[in-house]
Amino acid sequence: MKHQTKYTDNRKAFFNYEILESIEAGIELLGFEAKSIKAGSASLDGSYIIVRGGEAFLVKCHIPPFQQGNTPKEYDPLRNRKLMLHKKEIKKLSDIESGKGKSIIPLALYNNKGKVKVEIAIARGKKKFDKRESIKKRETNIEIRREFKR
């Protein structure tokens, strides 16, 4: 991601999933939601992508209102948000969703040429031993960096 400002990312995604492929998608937002994301208030924890009726949606992404007083009373910070994708991409995601063993998850919210974009990934869930292996790898890398500093 060159020349892009990252607003928030899904750190647990890299720990819980093996990322197979990623896609950039636009997201349909209200004005105050875009401001809230740009202020860094959004959270992707526990969110995922579903495909219904030929459209893709971001589900359980928490975007709090930018200014509480200027927000409509019926606003739901966890509402489903439509993703802007090409028909071929939606078809591909639909096929993956109907199959077994793979998930579609958001990785990051970022700015690309003034627009808020979502990086979504096709991922496979890690088993417990894979997670242990990831932790071990990370700890050895930290130890190696410490040794080089000395």
C-alpha cells in the first residue's frame, strides 16, 4: 500500500487466519462515519464479509459516531455496510463463502486517493498448533533482533 494512510487494521486476523489472497474494495459510508474512520475510531475486531443477493456486506464493523450530538438517534454503529466490488469479484467471494474451510475477513481500513477503502482477504482458519508456531516464530525473531542490537 503505497501513499496510503492506514486508519485501522485487524491485527488478530493475521494470528487467527492464514491469508490466501487480498482484494481492495470501496465501502458505502455516511458522512460522519467517514470522519470517524479518518479520526481512527473504527474497529474491525470480529467483523467479516457476507455476500447476499449479489452484493457484499461488511458485518459487525464498529464505527462510532464522529460527534455524538450531530448523529441521528437511530444510528447503529454495528450496521451492515455495502462493499463496492466488481461482479466478477462478488461471484468469486460468493463461491468461496458457499464452500467450506475458507472465510472472508477485512484486514484494514485505509485511504486511497481521498476515498476510504477496505482491504478484504480470503483466509483459512489456523489450527491451535499453527498459532503456537506463529508465536514461536515471532519470539525467535524478537530474540534475534535483541542479539543484533547488542
